Amino acid sequence: MSNDRSASAGEGASVSVSNGRYKWAVVGMLWLICFFNYADRQAIYSIYPLLKKDLGLSDPELGLIAAVFTWVYAVSAPWAGQVGDNIVRKAVIIGGLWIWSAISGLTSLATNYWQLLIIRGSEGLGETFYFPASMSLISDYHAKPTRSRAMGIHQTSVYVGTVGGGALAGWMGERYGWQSPFILLAACGIILGFILTRWIKEPLRGAAERFEIPGNADIGAPKPMPICRFLRELMLTPTAVLLLLGFFGANFVALVFLTWFPTFLNEKFHLTLALSGITATIYIQFASLIGAAVGGVLADRWRQRRASGRIGVQAVGLFLGAPFIFLCSETRELTTLIVAMSLFGFFKGMYDSNIFASLYDVVSISRRGTAAGLMNMIGWLGGGLGALMIGIYSPKFGMSAAIASTAGVYLVVAVILLAAMTFAANDTHKAQLEILR
């Protein structure tokens, strides 16, 4: 990073870190981009029954369509994180929005299974750049007292985008053909990129923490830690390793619901395609929205008292959410199902609001993008596996039993996070020392 670039970024950061309105405006602008990040990826799941009919696809083939997106997304995530750590994050975010929107539009042109696989894999590559860069950007506007709240609010766009993409695709797919929602989402995403490119400002890296420490606010941006050293230190940080492992399991469960629940409702409760798409998403995702907001507030408060506070909120969310996963898959009463989905979603949101905030407490400031990329890689490898496993095992054991088994995954992850809490104080102290170097 050149001195000129550091100076200009530092000037913008010092104003925005102390100006409460702009730092929350950044969260709002990124919220809009993230909405399309998730709406674009979720849309295809609501039209699985149409793809079965029009293209003659089987459940394992549909599972692989979901898996290839997540695996490409996952494998490319560490590289995407490094890109975000070394070039202007605003360019990564806006450029990624344009690329994945264009690829989403190409989905409408697919005429066979292999074309869908290639396009979905390409979309995974385009979308993987967003989260490492955006989470790093938010962390430089929001210090520890507001970081979980800021990321929790941003996380709500994941849920709204999931509902919006799923509902829109189901409704438009029935009326105008399965290709139609991808054209509309692509156009809206590209237009949004042009609107926001002038309003998002690039902050100085580490600005939030440096602003908190007297005499450090004007220090230039830290140079990125050499990647080999970062990876070595990461592996010697037990809290980070356990958080990465936990996200593998949590996202395994999340992708099962995102991928298969519309089909599950269509087959078990005989809901229409549009109603299956919106029911599978709206209760879980909007309850998650509330859970993320509550989890962010609780985590910021608990973090002021204990270094493990954010992780503690995550563990509580998983322990309390596991029983409702089982109930979602086993009940035959629609009212009970709605209650179970809502409670599962609420506790899932408590976990989600702290995914990156917990990790950023124990990793290098200069490699937050890379850390988020690794987190996404591990989590989405787990997510792809979950989507594929349900596709393979539901014909043998039934989709209800296959989904119910994922409640056990949630409980295992909760235990992993309890273990992470025992290392958090020491690992947080080590990360804090880097700021003072």
C-alpha cells in the first residue's frame, strides 16, 4: 500500500470511525449488496421441482448442483480473502456484485444439466469475494463495542435475501418459467453496483482498534502479515481452529435447510411450488433476523465482561436450536412446523451474528480478509457436503429422517464452541498485542 493511498484511506476512516451515522450507513449499503448475494444463490432451490420436470433431473443430481456452488465458493474463498487483504476492498465488493449478477443472468440460458453445473460453479467463484472483503470493511468502521451489532445487522440481509430470492423464484417460476427470476435479479444487482460505487468509502485497515487506543489513531495501516506466518499462527491459535471447525458443522446444517426444505415441504405437506419456496424460508429467515439482532447485542455486552462472550452466545444458540431441527423434520402438523422453524431460526441467528466477530477477536488485523476466506472455505465445504448427503440418503431413509439427523451435528458444534471458550482469553490477549506493536 502506497503512502498516498494510506493517507487518503486514513482520512476517510478517522472521520467515519468517530462519525456514528456514516459507519452505520456503510452497514446499510453492504446490507443491500448482501441481499443480492443471497437472493441470487437461493433462487434456484425454489425451482428444483421445475428443473426435475423440464430437465429430467434426479435428487442426487440436484444435490450436486447445490454442492458444486458451495465447493467452488469454498475452495476459492482463501484466495478471495487474500485479494481483499491486498487491494481496495470497495473494488472487490462492487466488482464481485457485477460478476455474480451477470453469471446469475446466464443461468436463464442453461438447457441441460452440465450447463447448470458450470454456471453454478462460476457463480460460486463470483460470490466468494464478497464476505471476506465486506466483513473486513465493517470491522474497520466498528470497534469491539459495536462490532457484533454491526455484523448482526448486516447478517439480517442474508435472511431477507434468502426469503426474497426463494419467494421470487417460486412465484415467477410458476407464472413465467424458471428462467425469469434470474434475469430480474441480474439486472437489479448490476444497477445497484453502479449506484453504490460512489458512496462506499475505503477505510484504513485496523482503524477501529487504533482509534480506540490513545495516540494510535493516526498510525498508518499495518502491512499484511506474510501468509505463511499467518497460517502458522492461526494453527497455533486453538480458539480460531475450533471456530473454523464449528462453522463446518453449523453450515452443514444451514445448507441442508436452504437446499432441501422447499422440496421437503412440497413433497411432505403438498404445498404449491410458490408456497413451498416462501414457507421454507420466511419463518426461519425472519426469525433468524431477530435472533441475529438479539445475539449481536448480547454478544457485545458479554464481550465487555468476558473474552469468550461472543462464542458463548453462539454456543447457547446451537444448544437451544438443536431440538427444533428435529421437530421441523418429524412433525406432521403444519402449525407445529411453523413454530419449530421459527424457534430454530431465532437460535440460528444468535450463532450467525458472531461468526466473523468471534474470529476477528483472535486473528491478525492485517489478515482479516484471509481469515474470513478460510472461515468461508471450511464452512462451505461443510455446506456442500450437507446438501449432497441429503440428496444421497433421502431416497434410502426418507427426507424427514435425513434432515432430523442434522440436529446431532448442531449439538456436536455446540460442544466444540464450549471448548473454544476455554482458550479465548489467552488468544484474544495475543491478538491485542499486535495492535500495540
